[in-house]
Amino acid sequence: MPALTTTRDGFLLHGEPFRILSGALHYFRVHPDQWTDRLRKARLMGLNTVETYVPWNLHEPEPGTLDLDGLLDLPRFLRLADAEGLRVLLRPGPFICAEWDGGGLPFWLTADPTVRLRTSDPRFTDAVDRYLDLLLPPLLPYMAAAGGPVIAVQVENEYGAYGDDAAYLKHLENSLRSRGIEELLFTCDQTDGDHLTKGGLPGVLATGTFGSRVDRSLARLREAQPEGPLMCAEFWIGWFDHWGGPHHGRDAADAAADLDRLLAAGASVNIYMFHGGTNFGRTSGANHHHAYVPTITSYDYDAPLTECGDPGPKYHAFREVIARHTQVPAAPVPSPSPKLPPITVELTHRAALLSVLGPAVHSAGDPLTADELGERAGYVLYRTTLPTPGTTQIPGTGLLHFAGGVGDRAQVFLDGAPAGVLERERYDETLPVHVPRPGAVLNVLVENMGRVNYGPRIGVPKGLLGPVTFDGAPLRGWDCHPLPLPDVPGTLPFAPATTPTHAQPAFHRGTFEVETPADTFLALPGWTKGEAWINGFALGRYWNRGPQRTLYVPAPVLRAGTNELVVLELHGTTTPRAQLTDAPDLGPEPS
Ligand code: GLA
């Protein structure tokens, strides 16, 4: 019998009435040295539970290999939650959405366009089962049945928004049960339309995902499930941002009023997010409804605990609301963490991106996609030559046409000179270019900006996506260089910078001194677009398009003494300087 059971209108934990007061906290979005701090702050806000997804794509980077190290040490996260007296809701997927690269589905699986994702296609369910065979044994000791903190496990994620393959959901239920999961299972779905019906499973608790219209949403949940606890499995108290879009915020008083409504109705809740954290490295996903829109690096989410772990206005407001319904710990609200004093970093050394090309895969015909090249995330450089300087009306000019579009952003160079950019976001397919000479070298550097994590376009490939023509003539014969950048870019062939500005894709390196490590925020005014690392830790992507203007640097990434900053700038910089600031700038909120 599971530790958590349901009655006609509530939960029992070990036979005692229990209301789940949970907050989402994804361990993979928080530096592992900060897990305890964030968990403690969840407890001090009055929560009794935390919820986390499990990203399949990080845990099984290649088929058959399970990674539970460092940021992925889920057993350790569960132990720390337990030590704080928190229960855990576990959402192992296989699909997690979460604005996470590919919604957590591994690219080595989605790279095969014939696999029918999130269905009972055996090629999908076999891969899921092999993953669960790896993942679950080390987690079983942390289930409530074994005395651990995990009291419930989610099946799939908002499946009603995607499909209606009931056999697939049943398969997942059986897969969890046959591998030893005895805890309460639940599904979660939006409460509109027929999502709750399509995403539900007979005998499995249905929960809702919503952020407002609490009474209506709870009524719909009750309609779909006449008996059992009412639970909002994702109470959206903020939102995420896309590059080039507005920075989202939600008024704390408004969110608190809805939390109060939920609790007054006797419902259980998982606040999404309690602490959003960061899409470090290349882990952010993308949406594609009318157009492709990639998600930014910060996952601050306007959550109660800000990206750097400081209590924000919602922390105080939610604690007050929770205190109206149950006892909250008497300890005072934690203070903001110390911040590093502002520092200017001189980036004194450079290494051209093209100097670190890996070996090419030659395609005699059309260019290969990034997925065909086995490239999960990052860049591919495609190289060929243009036989003529063009045949159109303007002498020396021709039209490049990328028939399948680009995934997701292509920088075009002719004989090394920047010639233009094509973006999937804008459905770009053509680029007029001036060709300096017959036989000019065409380089196309394509960046994967994040794999779609919601809707029917999950699994869509990256790189160059079809034939390329020049003035109507097919360009065949391509050297395709995947650029899986080294883990520690500090080891690249750097040379002293000779000019203050730079207009080519390049790595820039500088050092700075720190007395006592503390949180800080990296600002790159005058820079355009790229990624940054400190002491080899991948902070994520930056882009002057905003809204995000600073990257969070967790204190544990720094050390007392000399530290190293490496920036990969894809376009150009007007200055060789970066700033470490003492406050985040995630962009202006819409008025
Ligand atoms: C849905 C998904 C979550 C997340 C939110 C939006 O509810 O289930 O994973 O994507 O939307 O942040």
C-alpha cells in the first residue's frame, strides 16, 4: 500500500490527513552546492513538499549510459530533501516539457523521424523502458515504501495536450509498477477542452495545471474526476521568456490571492515554480506554435525564490497565505545572499571559432542535418565553394536558397567575410550575397537554439534542413563540421588580442581576481550573441536581443584567487570588456 493514499476529497499520508503544499524546484537548474539552501528556503516558506522533473536527455546522454553525477545526482537531491523534512513529487517523464531542450526527450531518439514519439510505438516505449531500467533502481531506496521522501510519481506530462494513445499511458503505468514503484501515481493536464479526459488513466489520480481562474479550473477537475483530492499540479505563478520577447512578471498579490483561493477550496498545490533556476549551457528549449521561438537562459520565472535564490515579493506573500491555512516555521525569512562587488573583466586573449573545427563529415550531395551528424546541441559549420560569382541582374551577386530552411540560425560567410544571417524564427530561406570571385568559399555556421519542448514539432531536426541552391543551381558536396565545443574552453589555442573590437566568431578569454566567492551576474554590453563560461562552468547563452541582459553566476562556480571567463561571441564586440554586476537584469516588464 502506498504511503500517500486518497479519500473522497483529500490525501492521507501514512493514514493521516495530509495536504500537499509543494513547490517546483528542478535540481538540474540549480548548482548542486546550492540545493540545500534552496530546499531549506522551501521549507521556511511553509512548503512540506518539493516537486522535480527528471530530464531523460541529460541522464541518458547516449543509449545505455546513465549519468547521475554532479548536477544530475538525483539520489543526493532526494537525500537532501529528506534531510530538510520535505516530501518529493517525482515527474520522471519520459516527456517533461518544462521549457527544457526537446522536453527532455533524448536527441538520439528524436533524430529518427520514423519513431512515433509519445505513443505506444514499440521503438519509443522500448527506449523508455530501457531508460527506466537504468533510472529507477538507484531511486527505489528513496521511495516512501522504502522509508524515503518520494510520495507520488507522475505518469507522462500534460499528455492530453498532445495525444490520445490510451495504450501508451497504460504502458507507462505498467512500466513504473513492474519496476517497483508502489507510490501513488498521477497524471497532470490542463483543465480546458478534453485534455483531462485524453491525458487521464483509469485508476490513476488526475490533477490540473493552471495559474488563474481557480474556481473554474477546480470545477472542471471535479467534473472530470467526481471523487478524490483536488490538486493543482502546476500552479503557474509566473512565466518564462523567449529571446526578443517581453520579460514576464506576475503581480505577487494577484498570485497570492489565487493561492489563497486554492487553499481555501481545500486543494493541494504544487507552485510552479517555487525556484526556477537557470538553463545552464545549452539546455533551454523552444516553442513553435506560429513560429519558432527559443527560450532564454534564465528560468527565473518570477518565482518566490529568484534565480539567485533570494526571497522575492512572492516568497513573503505566499508565506503569509500559507500561514492562514497551516502553521509555517517560525524562523525569520532568509536574507538575500551576499553579492560580489562589481568587477570589470578584460578579455585579453582570442581564438577564432574556425580554428577549433573538428574533423569534417563529407556529404557528396546535400548538407547533412545536425541530427544526422550526431550533434545534440551547439553548432555545425558547413563548407562548400560557389562555382560562379552569380548570374542575377546585379553583377557579382547571386541568391542563396536554403530549401528546407535553417535550424535555427545560420551565419553566412564568403571567403571569410560575414554575408548575412538567416533565422528559423523569421522563416528565412533566401539570402542575396555578393560573391567576390568564382570558387569563393561559402561557410555557413548554424546554431541550434534549443529543441522544441511543446506541441507537435517536438523532434524537428537542426542544422541545414534541405538542399541549398545558388541562383537556382544545386550546391552539392559539403564538408560538415560539428562543433561539439570542449568542456573546458580555457584550453583553446588563445593568442593575445591585437585590436579592441572584433568582428568574427571567436572565443575571448580573460581572468579576474576574487577575494571571497559570492553570487554575481555577467553583463556583456557591446557584445552581440554567444555563450559564456566561468572556470569551465557553462553559464548559458546571451543575446543583445534581450530581454535578459545578465547571466547568473552561482557563487560555487567562483574560487578565491584567479578566475577565468571565456566568451564565445558569434558576431562581434565593440569592446574587449565584460562586467560582473551585483544585481540581475532580466529586462523590463511589460507595462
Ligand atoms: C506546462 C508544462 C510545464 C511547463 C509549463 C509552462 O504546464 O507541463 O512543463 O512547460 O507548462 O512553464
